[in-house]
Amino acid sequence: MSMSSETIVLPPSVSSRPAAIGLGDLPIIPVIILATIAFMAIFADVLAPHNPEVGSLTARFHPPFWQAGGNIDHLLGTDQLGRDVLSRLIFGARVSMVVGFTAVIFAGVVGTVLGILAGYLGGWVDQLIMRITDAWLALPALTFAIFLAAIVGPSMWNIVIILGLVYWTRYARVVRGEVLSLKEREFVRLAIVAGCSKMTIMRRHILPNVVNSAIVLATLMLGVVIVTEASLSFLGVGVPPPQPAWGLMLSDGKQGLMVGYWWLTVLPGCCIMLMVLSANLLGDWLRVKLDPQLRQL
Amino acid sequence: MSNSTLSSVSSEPARGAAAVAARPLLEIDNLSTHYVSARGSRVVRAVDDVSLRIKPGETLGIVGESGSGKSTLALSILRVLPTAAQIVSGQMWFEGEDLVRKSDAEMRHVRGKRIAMILQDPMASLNPLFTIGNQVGEPIRVHEGADRADAWRRARALLKSVHIPSPETRVTQFPHEMSGGMRQRIVGAIGISCEPRLLIADEPTTSLDLTIQAQYLNLLRELQREHGLALIFITHNLGIVAKMCDKLVVMYAGRVVESGPVARIFNAPAHPYTQALLNSIPRMSDNRRRLTAIEGQPPDLSALPRGCAFAARCPAAFDRCHNEAPPEFNLDGGRTARCWLASVAVQSGAA
């Protein structure tokens, strides 16, 4: 990504493509997966064959339909309370989508803004923000999240805010480091001698150049956030049961894994994996799209 | 030694002698910029007691070796020094206003609008994420509040004036799509976008190959003629000075050791350092086996010697040079030199 003198210079006839982001080479598989998850989340009420929160104790631990003992009524089996796993996965998409994406974006916006301010302004602003960040990072993330959840009480939106508050420091760190090197770059100096104010420089010259790193970090954080949400649920301070969440299903199914009830963990685990992987691939594509130099190669 | 060519006009301090008809555009008086270490224990006198003046439309060359304070001087003029550096004394009169006493907000309206600057590495001076039109138009939008369409229209005209072919398509392209020479000219276009009165070029051609260098220098001259720009040209290439500049300031260890019209200094340098600089230019015609170099190292700017900073390396140094720093002496033809030899010439001429 460095903009050095040996960058490839294309002849004008080749390079006169429009500056807008084209959608031609959108990575198709991740988009389909994310679209499916989003579709499930939106139309969960229509799609789910059963009520995800009500089970029947006479129908506990049914395996998926293709295994011996499974039946068509519960396509992906039932859990320890006899609730339909497919329905819970469909409704769980709602929680994971909302919690995962909003928490990552919330943390990203807070962390990026503070990171830019700290890195560019330096001095006491930097000291203040980075000491807070250090102190914040010194707290174990999960304990801190439990502490916050205990104060505000568990609900889905509280979890979003808590996860955002716990994880913004990661962005602040990465972005600040990036800004420290950016502000020594010649084009930032040129903006200074051209009379741009600090605000203008941060907004026009620094921010667009750190967005790439923030996006890459966000795609990685998505997995962390979903797993943390699962841990919180497991500890009873996350999305409150019986509301289905993939993380919660994963931790609930853990005991069953030893005795052969694999579908209780493997299926929500696959869902989490597919969502995180898709987000990673899409983030990678977006990163390339946002860089005009990579865009045309 | 060429002392015989010197004669005196006056022995007053340099300030009073420079009574000229045209009012200087920029008049720097006794400017000192120091870098101070965090605990204040080390003070580096990067720019020390520098005075110079430049008239509208004139080209002033500043030469000196690395670390002589050329770039710090340029940054001082725009007041964009790193945090460790401070202007500790002096005045900078620009169009009747003292830049040293301006607030940061006021300085922002000077930068890019009235005094523009081209940086040492114009190749890296463009933001890789924005189109050329955006970047050339940026100062116009910042300083004149022009809207996007207007800024782009003017950006196209500016690209045309720096001889970029098909500016209509170029404005929509990104820096990596341009050749080095083009990017350089684009940086030039950004420099003149708000029609400044003074353009400071800090070694703008060092990263270019020779053919493009010549092209770029011609372009700068052309822009200077068209816009009546005053140009401060910082370089260590004396060939460029000879080609481009009307007046020359030679800096050594943060001080101006010699200044005056280029032709006079080249014909008869008054300061031994200037003589040494001119002698170290390699020439095809002479048959010397080795190039002449200036022996020794420049002094540590945080521990300057008591006497003349150049004394330790000076072939003509005598006792006084080691014990007493020479002031700036006025010589004939608007020249000054910071050298006791010049004072000898002044006195013998007056006697």
C-alpha cells in the first residue's frame, strides 16, 4: 500500500476508469451466505417451523432427520429441552447479526475517532486517551463485560453497548499507530503548508487512510464479539435465555458433545464460522475497493 | 583569496544599508529558531540570527550543506515547525505584517494562500486516495470557500498551466496513474492554486532525473513570470542557483555567511566557505585527479565554537576567527559576509 516512486503507472487509455466503486467482482459466496443469514434474521417468524423458545420434554435430544431416531418434524433435531434446533438457529441469526455487526461498528467508530485524535493531536490529548486505553486493556475483557452487564442488566441492546465499550480500545491502538506514521507522510505536510486546519487534515487526509485498517480489524473483531456474546450468555449475563442466540446454543450444547449430541454444538458453531468467514472475505474485498491503487490491478 | 576585489561602502550593520526602491515582499530580521530538548538541557541553534529580504518577482537561492538550517528556515517562515522547535527571536515582515506575531489561525490564512511551499519529495506529496482534481482544488476550497464544481474547473485550468496533457481526464485520476514528472508538476499546480505572492521550493528537484529537472525548473520560471511570484529556492545544487536565482544566501551552521547577487558571489566569493563550495563543483574541463572537498565536519549546532563556526575548517583562519564570531559586514553591491577577512577588506578600502 505504500505510495512510492516505483508504483505502476498505467497509460491514460487503460486507466480512465470511473472512480466509483464497481460491484462487478463482488465475492459471490460470502455475499450469498451473509444474505441468507440476513434473510433468516428478517423473516424468522415465517421461516421457523417451531416456536424456538418452547420445547417439549418428551422430545429431548432428537438427532437430525438423517440419523437413526431423527424425524422430519425436527429437521435438525432438538436440544436438551426438546426445542427445535433449526428454529433456534433461524431466530439466533437475528441476535448474532444485530449484536455482531452493531457492536463491531459501535466499537469501530468510537475507537477510530479516539485513535485519530490521540495520534494526530498528540500531547496531552494523546496521553489522556492512551492512558485510558491502557487501563482499559489491562482489565480482562470478559470480567469487565460481566461487571458492566451486572450494572445495566442483561438485554440484547445492553450487550451491544457493553461489547462496544469493551472492544473500542483495540481500534484506538491500531488506528493511533497508523496515524503516527501517516502524519509524517509528505501529503499531510503538504496539506499543512497549504493551510488546512487540523480538523480538515484529520477528516480528509487521515481518516480515509486509516479506514482500511479499521475494516480489516472489524472483520476480525466480528468473530471475537460473537464468541464473547456467547460467553456472556453462558455466564447468564448475556442475551437472556430463552431468547435464542448462537453463542448461547453453543455453550448450552457443550455437555452434550461428550455423549454424542454433536448437532447441538456443531450446527451453531458452523453458523458462527460461516458468518465470520464471510465477513472476513467481504472485508477483504472492501479493503481492496477502497484503495484506488489496488482497485485497478 | 580574492580579497582584492572587495571594497567598502559602509561599515554600518547590515540592516541600514539595504535601502532599496522596491519594498521587500519578505523581510526577515535576526531570526533565530532553536530546537530545545525535552528537558531543556540541549539547545540546537538550527537558525541563528538570520536576516534576508526578497522583493516581489525575485528569486532567492538558499544554499548550504545538510544540517545548515535551510529547511528549518523555510519551515520557520510558514510557522510549521516541529513541536521541539521554536522561533526564539526576530521578525518576519511579509507585506507589512509580522509573521512571528500572528496567531495560528491567522497563519493558516497565509499558508497556501499568500505563501505556498513545495516540499522536498513532491513524489510523495499527493494523497493516494484522492483524485488529482480534489487535491489541486483543495487549497481553493479551503481558502476561498469555492464549491466543488468551481474548484474542479479551476483545477483543470491549473493543470493546463503546468502543461499536463488532457487535463479533463487527468483531474479524475489518482496519483498512482501519473508519472513522476507529472506528479511533480501537479504539486507545482497545488502551490500556485491560490495565486500566492511567495513560493518556497525546498529542494524540489532532488528526487527527479536530470531531464525532468530541467523541465521543471523551466516550468517554475514560467509560472514565476506569469504570476509575478517571488521564489525562494532551497538547494545544495549550485548549478541550479546559477540558472535560476537573482540573489543567493549561503548558510553555514545555522547562520548566513554570505549573501548578495548571484553573479557577484560566483565571480568573487567573499567568504572562504563560499569559495570552498564553488571549488568543490566538479568540472569536465579541469584535469585534477581528485575533487576538492571541504575538509572536516560542520560543527555541532548545540555546542557552537566561541569564534566563527567555520574557523576549524577554514584555510584562511587566523587567531581572531577562533576567539570572536564575526558580525555581518556589508560589502559593495548589496553583499554581506560574515567573515573577519571581509572586515579587513572593508577597513583597508576605507583607509
